[in-house]
Amino acid sequence: MGHHGRVHLDHVSYAAGPEGLGACVQRIGANLGAAFSDGGLHPSFGTRNFVLPLAEGCYLEIVATLDHPAVDRAPFGRAVKMRSQAGGGWLAWAVGVADIGPIEERLGRPAARGHRRRPDGFDLLWRQIGVNDVAADPQLPFFVEWTSDAEHHPSVPGSAIALRRLEIAGDEPTVDAYLGTSARQPLDGVEVDWVSPLDGDTGVVAAVFDTPRGEVRID
């Protein structure tokens, strides 16, 4: 996971809109020229996802809520539901950290345990923190520490598709302060274009990918 203390972009999350999860996965997969795989269920969040491995230790997930009471209890479930009901679209970006402890201390609260049961039965485990902050101010990332072995991370080394650029409506110094570092540092080869929020709405506006068929922008 890189040397201690370094943060990197772990994944970007897109919430399916009224078209539903299957149609959304088909549409974005067709745009990127790639097939997503069924990621399985997040039982504690009341959500499920499809994942597309990207290069550089990163992946793209498309999420939707389940008809399940956990949705309204779990911050992540609530965030997905709100975004889907607003028409769907980019939900969040997540940074990976080797040790979430210092961030728990800085934010003054404990990380939540997450798990996802893949269709093959394997239970993928992690801890995450910051989803409530993202729900309040979507320009902010949340933090993930994977507790499953690195070989189970949803990214694939040398994947033909790489995330090249994120367009984020927001204020770079605000995000830097939240990260405790420059927002440009954790993103490795990923550029960030900061754009002015429309109507005060912050968050990921678009992502640009390198694919075998050229550059593709998903907004």
C-alpha cells in the first residue's frame, strides 16, 4: 500500500439514477469500452455495487441502494439514496490510507467498519471515515483503510483503463485542510481541476479516463 502515511486515490463512486443499477453499469461500461463485474452487497450499508478495476491501485464503483432498513441507518446508504433520488451521478472520491488511526484522532470519532460480500462468497473488509462529512459537503473525500490483504483490492495492476483527471466543484484549500495535506499530493497521476460550484453545490463533477479508445469523460 506504499509507505506509511502516504495517501492515494483509492476509488471514485458513482450513484445510479432512476435508470437503475443495471442500465447505469451498461451505459458507463459502454462509454469506457469495459465490462464491470458484480461487486456484491454491502450488508451494513444497505447498498450494492459493480466495480471496474483501474490502473494505479484505483477503481471505479457504481452503487445503488437495496430495499433494506440499513440504508437509512448507515451514512453511506443515506448518501447513495440522496444522490440517486437527485438523479444519480458522481457521489464521492475516496483516498486510501495505510493507517486510519491518525485520521480518527484528527476528526475526533471512530471509523466505521465496512464489508462487501462478493458473489464468490469472499468478504472484503475495510474501515472508513468521513462519509457524513461528504454528505454535508461533497467536495470532501472520505478515507479508507483496507483490512483485507492487498491482493483482494478491486484494482488491477496494468489495467487498460486509468483515471486521469477529476473535475471537482469546490475550494482546494478547504479540501487540503480536511485531508491534512495538499489535495494534489495524494492523487498520484490523477490531475484535479477545481471548478467553481454552481448554486453552491460542491463535489465531483466529472472524471476523465484513458481508455484503449482514447480519452473518455464521464459526467
